[in-house]
Amino acid sequence: MSTTRTYSPADRLVIQLDQALRTLFGQPRTTGRPHPAEGIPEAEMSEAERRHAAGLMRVDHAGEVCAQALYQGQALTARLDNVRESMQRAAEEENDHLEWCEGRLQELDSRTSLLNPVWYLGSLVIGALAGAAGDKWSLGFVAETEKQVVRHLEDHLRRLPPQDQRSKMILEQMKVDEERHATHALAGGGVKLPAPIRLAMRITSRVMTRTAYWI
């Protein structure tokens, strides 16, 4: 006898609402993995270096808020159960990233982006539309998003103050996870998105990253 519970659309909506509130205002559910920077001492940094590191980590945290919303929007409209479950598993790992980035911001005496609810709502709509377009396009959207996130993390790793090893270890683990999510999305049937959509995604990401660094 199967013990797998079948959720109605209303059940899934309530679950996604709970996840949204946890993402923006509460404690998201994480996988419980060890912290990437565990055991690494805090480095001495000038005030300018500390502000710069905090700005980069604030952008990374905002990006994870967007990722949560994208996955949640896609899970709402995904047609196949295995695709929906894949989105939910990836979202749990993105919650790890949220927790790590927020904790690092606290260590740097800084805060998350004040515009996180805006980033979340916009990304949720985009994710739902991608899911509604069909699972192959939804998975393709995940793959392209994660590829762009990897490039963005590589840029931040180059721009971090070299002595800030705690932030570096967090971003390195995030990069590994994002690369794996992209690979799984393509292996699951994702297709390459048209060039105009990829360009629009890059432009939107650029606006978010430049704004979240300061606000």
C-alpha cells in the first residue's frame, strides 16, 4: 500500500505560501548540511573591504531569494510530478544558500536587501509562467538561470577581498550546487532557451545585482 500523499492544487498553494513567508520573513527549511566556512576564522578587513564584501553577499542573498521564488513558481505550474519534486529538492538546497548568506551578512554587520519582497514577487511570476509553458521549457529555464548564477558567483569570487575566506567558502559551495542543478535540469529534459530570452534574463539579473548591492 502506497504511503505517498497526493496534494491538491489548494494544498500545494498553501505549502508554497508557507515557503514564501519563510523565505522572506522566517526560517526556511534547510538540508542541514555542514556550513562551508565552518572552522575558518574571521579575517581582518578594513571598513571599505567589509562594506564591499557585505554588498556582494547581499546580492548573493537576493539572488537566492529570486531562486526560491522561481522554483516555487515552477513547482506550482509543473505538469509532471517528478519535475515538481525535482524543483522542490533544488529549492531546499537553495535554502541552505539563503541561510549561509544571511548569516554571513550578520557577521559583516550588515543586512539583506530591502527589496527582497520585490525580487521574490517578480521571480515567482516568471517561474509560474515558465512552468506553465511546459516542463521542458521550465527545466531549460532552470538550466539557463543556474548557468548565469554560476558566472555571477565566479565574478564575486574574483571581487571579494582576498583575505575573506569565510565568504569565499560559502560562494564556492554555492557554485558547486548551482552547477549540479543546471546539469540535472538538462538531464531531466530541459531545452536551450531562445537567445532573446537568455538576453532578457541577463539584463534583468544585471538590474537586480546592481540595485541589491546598495539597497
